Amino acid sequence: MHEALNELEAGIAARRVLVEGKAPRNLALDWFKREMNLASPVLRDEPPGVLGLTLMHLFSMALLIAFAFAMLGMYYFKMRRAAALFGRLDPDAGPPPPGSSPPPAGPRPPPGGSPAPFPRADPPKAGTAPDSTADPPAPVTAKWGGQLRVESIVSETPTVKTYRLRSSAAGALPFTFLPGQFLNIAFGIGGARMNRSYSISSSPNQRDYVELSIKREERGAVSRHILDLIDVGDEMEAGGPVGKFTFTGTEADSIVLIAAGVGITPFMCTARYLTEQSWPGDIYFFYQCRRPEDFIFERALAELAVRNPKLHVVITMSKPAPEWKGARGHLNKELLMQSVPNLAARRVHVCGPPAMMEATKAILFEIGVSPENLKTEQFGAVKPAPSAPGTSAKPAAPATGPVVTFSSNSKSARIHADQTILELSEELGIGIEFSCRVGTCGVCKVKMTAGEVDMEVQDALDDDDKKNGIILACQAKPKVEITVEA
């Protein structure tokens, strides 16, 4: 009976289709809804729209597609703006392609997983010349003074640490410098103000920080204060940059750098700079130390030699370990002549302890290097300041030289033979500030208002200083009676 009823209803439905002219699909759906006890759908007899979609469907899809394109456009222009900003922050690297995200900040760790102590550019393949598109050096800032903040400290050897300093106000350094220059650092220690000069070991191309590599001297009040007490986040009072022991690559077509001990510091600055500038000349780098643990910048120097095929490094040790395969003993004439072709015609810079420098200069003059091609720098041993005014030991012989008047302190005295104004001021307890004692730092500048002096070295004086009667107390030896404002 059920099947018969179904056939009857099917026949009635077919008749309705024929009589009423309705769409068969609608009648079938009405029957299905009725059988399933569902509300009868409201179906339209008109044919479906484009691709079987109604106008409402098409309108909704168009809105979604337009929204998606708008979001893609906003992302594209945001990435262009970010790329342009990154290009301005790091002009040497160049802006990333439009639409790409800027690379993450900070250096990439080298292969092996252990990060380098300081960020360095990726070295080119061995045997290839460095990139020749480096920017020219920035103009040098003169007579800057202010505070620098310690960002990081790296132990190079048991007695040498490198201090990375940044501007206390954030941003780029407030000064520029040439490779080979140094900064004057001042501290108040034990109630006295003390100045010392420390060569810059980082490249002038680094505009965000400057590095000083400092050795702890057992009798050095300032170096012991820095290495023992200064920590990350502390500030140092600095001034400069100063010094004429510089080499930028324009002075000669090759350079020979000879260093011992902490005298390697200015030469690391020079070698880094010349490598980054893709300087085409040969760099012959000699370094002398006692033991492997005293080798300052061992890793950094090896990395430079890989980056720059024009950098020729020779290391000699006076007390090497048994496994040491390099040169042994002190630097000698044979090692120099074997390592540097036509040495007599090249420019040579020497920096190190006084005894080493004197021995090296004698060897170079014997080889035939002219005094014009030989440049040296040393920070002489600093004499201890007197514990109280007038308590320092005085020479036994009576002073027979001209009278020196210190107008600011209303003191006068005759000077001893070969004595400098700085040494006389120490006898009289007059606090003329000083640092290097060799005429390069400029800390001991004083104004001479009367008289005449001889100065063997006056590198720290510029033309304005000389016109205004400024002299270096550490170098000045009176020829006649003089008066200085001190």
C-alpha cells in the first residue's frame, strides 16, 4: 500500500508539472521537505545567476577579493618603507629589495656556533682582493671632550682588556679620528686628577663605537683603576682624538708595521682600516711578544690576514712554547730582510717598549731606511706625581738654568740643565696635567706669556696654538727666563 501511495503521489506530481507548468526541481524539493517533515522551501522559478551563483554571492565575493588586495598593497608599501629606513641606517649595506623585510640586527655568528667577540664583516674568499667600493674616511674631529659609556669588555690576554665605548647620549660617536690616533682618558684617583693616553684599536669606519685596548701596569695608577674597577655601564671622561702617528694609505704605496707588546694597538686600527678601505698596497705586519698567552689580538689578526691577501703577518716570540712553529727570539735584521723585499725604500712605523724601539731603529738605519720614512711612537714611562707639594726628591746639583715663573701659582725657580717645565713644576708642587710625556697627547699645554723655549717634539700643537704662545710643558726647555700661566 505504501509503494502504491508513492506511485500515486508521483503520478499526481507529474500531472501538476504538466498542468501548472512548474519546474520539476521545485516540486521534487517540496516532496522531499514534506517527507522529511521540513518546512517547504521558498524556491524561485527564475534560472540561477552567473556560474550558478546569485548576485548576492557575487557581491560578497567581490568585497572579499577587494579587501585581500587592499591588505596586500598595505603590506607591500610598509615593507618598502621599512627597507628604505634600514638603508638609511646602514648605508654601506645598501637597501634591501623593495617589498622584502629588513635583515635582523646584529652580527651573524661565525660557523661553529661560537660568536665572535666583536662584529666583523664576512671575509671574502682567500686570494681575492677586498671590495673596492668602501667609502672615504670622515673628516677628523678636533678637540672633542666628553663622556663615553663602556658597552662591553673583552679580555685579550691576562693583562690586557679591550673596552668598547659608545656615546653617553646614544647614536653615533661625537667625534671622528684617523687610524693611529689615541684618546686622553681622565680619572679622579685618590683625590688627584690623572690623565693617560690610550691608542684606539678599532677602525675609524666604525661610527657607533670606539675601542681602547689597555694593559694593566703594576705601577700604573690609571691602568690598574680601569682594569680593576671599571665595569660595563660605567662612564669615562675622554678627550681627543690626538696624535700624528697616523697612516691612511695616501702617505705611501706600502707600509711596514713593527710592534711589540701593547704597541700593537694603533697598528690593529691601521690594519683594520686599510683592509676595509680595500687599500691596494702591501702591509707587512711584525709583532713581537714573549709567550703565546701574551699574544694580543691573535684571533682578530688571523681573521684580517684571511680577509686581506695583501696583509703579510710575521709573529716572533722570545719565550715560545715548545709547539710554537713561528719565528723565535727578538726581531732581527735577517728576519726583517727575508720578510720584506726592498725594505730600505719602504715607509716603516714602530711602536712598543722603549728598549725594543731603540734596538729596532738601529736595525732599520743599518738596513738603509731613511729617517723620513721611519715613524715611531711611544708613551713614555710616567713618573709618579709627588705625594704632597714640595716633597719630591730634587736633583743634587744646584739649578743654574733660566728662571721660570709660574704666574698662576706665584712661584719662581731656576731650572736644571735638560729639565723640562713639567719636571720643574712637579718639584714645586704645581699641578700641570700630563699624560704621555712625549709631546703627542697635548694634555700638558700651557700658555707662555714671556720668554723662549726649545721643544724637541711638538706634534700636539697646531698652528693656532703656536700663534697664541701655547707650549708643551713636557717638552719645553727654557732658553731664557720665561713666564707661563700655570
